[in-house]
Amino acid sequence: ARGFGVAFRARRRFAARPLVAAADAEFTDVAVLGGGAAGLTAAYFAAKAGARVTVYERNKETGKKILMSGGARCNVLPVSARVEDFVTESTPRLMKNVLASWNVERCREWLEDDLGLELGIEHVSNKYFPLSNSSKEVRDKLLRACEDAGVRVRYGASVEALRRVGGADGGDETGWALRLADAPEERAPVVVLAMGGLSFPAVGTDGTGYAIARRDLGHTLKEPYPALVPLTGEHPGGERMPGLSVDVSLECARPLDLGTGGKKKKKAKASREGFLFTHRGFSGPSVLDLSHNLVRPLARSKAGGFEVETKKSFGQEADTPLETAANETLPALIVNWSGESRDLWQTRLTEPPGRALVATRVKEELPARLAEALMCEAGVSPDTKVADLKKADRGALLDVLTKYAIEVSGHQGYRKAEVTGGGVALDDIDCSTMESKTARSVFFCGEVCDVFGRIGGFNFLWAWTSGRLAGMSAANRALSAER
């Protein structure tokens, strides 16, 4: 495979394989825990490198989140990517090293040439989609490529724990025992942990991968939290406007950083403009991309970390309020509803003819319902003429139009989150191979790691890239043990 500097030799077969459990019908070099995008990618590349691979998937089918992505159209890749498109609390250099092991162009070639997908660019969003607009085609062709490479998939196989085991002679530790729910324990010399996070629990994600990493492998977790998640709160003017969408300029204004002499921290600005009013609050690419700035401090302020959040989120429709300790202040989301400057709006609200209605000027640039709500928020009557708009009222309206602080009360939790933030710290992983530093022969990839990307195919890029690196490295580890 291109872009990876490790050469793999042909597998040498041995008669004695001490880790084979008596019940195993077929020996496995690499056990991949989880059959999502990252897990199947790891399985594919491990098998192509010569390893015998088994995927343990707890559901009755693989890739359930693939099927849901992009409105079931599956935005498989962004057109281009930068390190700044991703979020991690680990050392950023480590994330950069993983992303540098492949690139968008080579990943696209793999999807087209090896998997057989026909891709096209949606220019308005700079994303690659399959020309079929079918996420099922993406899942099916990825799964078929795995099967053609010799990957075995075990459905309804939920791995609940890992345990280090020794060789048949009781000597050095040589592999892992996999404790399955409602099935006998099985063994494998090398494991790839690709069990996803906590987002969309309806597809079977429950944080088991985090529990295994922390409890069984001794890894440090950056406490997980819902990321790329819709926010809840009141709409401007007190009137609900569900379904209304508008292109905006949105930024996250952080509170004063008392640890740096009261200076403001750098503002985070959304890369996308789409803003959507929902029945419960706010969504759209701009909101989702910045939501972690509000949700992460909430998760950090809670005792018990992800276990608390998990119990609250599953099977419940209630939203999670943004409640922090009395001495904590959350960042604020500040929106410029048209993306235009205050000076431009100043001109627009003062230029003749003076008999024109202020409401008309605002509605020329914004949807009528939003324009009316913003005028109400500013305390400006809808029948006010330009010539009659007082300076103080114009200033209030300019503030509402160009730097409105969204009233956020909470978020919709893991059931609506696109991904999970936090996860296994990259500092505990050898990011040249994705191998655990605390548990030799265990590799990580995908959402279980402390990395996520913004909306637009970036999380697929992380899944494909980290999965490839973990799969190739896992095969190298398994096969080198036989030499």
C-alpha cells in the first residue's frame, strides 16, 4: 500500500499455534473489534498484508453508522483537509503524524480503484459523495472488499473485555483472551480496537471500547462528550422558527482567561455558514462544528466522566442542560446573521429615502421571519421608518444583526451527536503504528481515539486513515511474531 514505509513479508506458516482456543474453527492473526468504517478498513489492510483477520461485530450487520451518514448519501471524504479541521486534546503533533500517513488523494484512489466506488464532488460543500448517493453502496463495497481479501466477520459477537494471556508453556505473554457476551472466551495474538464511541446509541455504541481501554489496558482517557451535536435554547424574539435556515458567520467567544492576566482566548470561528433553527434550538454545520466548545466544559465539570453521561443519554429524550459550577462561565456563540459588516448595516439603516420602513431594509437581506424576530429582540417596532429610527435603537438593532449572543440552554446528547469527542489519549499510543504503549499488540483506530473532525467527511477521513495505519501495523506485528 502506498504512503506507508513498512515493508511486509509473506506470512510463514507454523504447525504449532499456542493461542488457538480448542473451540476456534479457524485461527486468527488479528482480531478487529468493531465493524464500522475504521474497523473494516483496518481489517481490509491487515488482510491484504497477509494476516488472517476476524472482525467481531456485535450487531447483525456491519457499518450501521456508514448507512446513516450524509443523510444516507455518505459523504465519504472532504475535497481537501488540514490539521485545523480536526479536534484533539492530546498532543496535536501526534494527530498530525497519523493524518500525514495518508492523504485525501490517495484515500480517494483507494475508494475508487480498490473498493470500486464512483465518486463525485458536491462543490457547494466540498465533499465527495458516491455518484449513486447511496451509503449502502459504500458499506457493501467496503464489506465485499474485506471478504474478498479473506476477512471473516462474526456477527452478534460482542467483546466485553480483554485479558492478557501467556503461551502454552506458561512463558511470556503472547496474546489476548477475548471475553464475549454469551459465548466462550476466544484468543488472538493481536487486537485492533475499533469499537467507536458513544454517539448514536441506537446503533449499538455504548462506550465499551473506552471501558476496555481504561480498565483492561491501563489507558488514559480524555473524558468523552457529545460532539457535533445540536444545541437547545430559545430563538430570537421568543418565537420558534423551526426549519428556517440561513447562512451566517458564527464564532465562539471564550470567557476571560484569568490564568493569562485576563486576556481573551483566541476565538473559534465556524468554517461553514449553514445555520438551522430546530424545534428545540439550533443546528446546521456552523453550530455543529462549534458545539464542542460549549459541551466539553460541561463534561469536564462533572464527576464520574463518561459513565455519568452515558447513563443519562441512553434511551431518554430529555436534553442535557448546560449547567456548570457557580464560578465557571461557558463560552458564548456569537452570530452575524448576514455575515456583513456593522458599517454596511449602518449605511443600510440610514440611507434615504427616510420614509422606507426599517423592516423592509432588514428583510431585503434576511428571511422575513428572522428579520421580524430580530427587530423584536432589539425593541424596534415593525412600522418604524428609517428617518424615525433613534440612534440608541439603531445601535441595539446593529448589535442584534451583527453580534447576537445565541441563548443556549443545553444540547441533545449522544442520541443526536454525530461523533464523540475525547477518547483514548494519543499520548498513550505510538502514532507511527497506532499500537498501544501500555498493552503491546493492541492497536487503536477510529472514533475511540481522542480525535474528531468537523462536518464534511473529515471523520470518515480519520476512520480510513487511522484504520489503514492500525490494520497494516497489526498485521506486521502478528506476522513478525511468526518469523
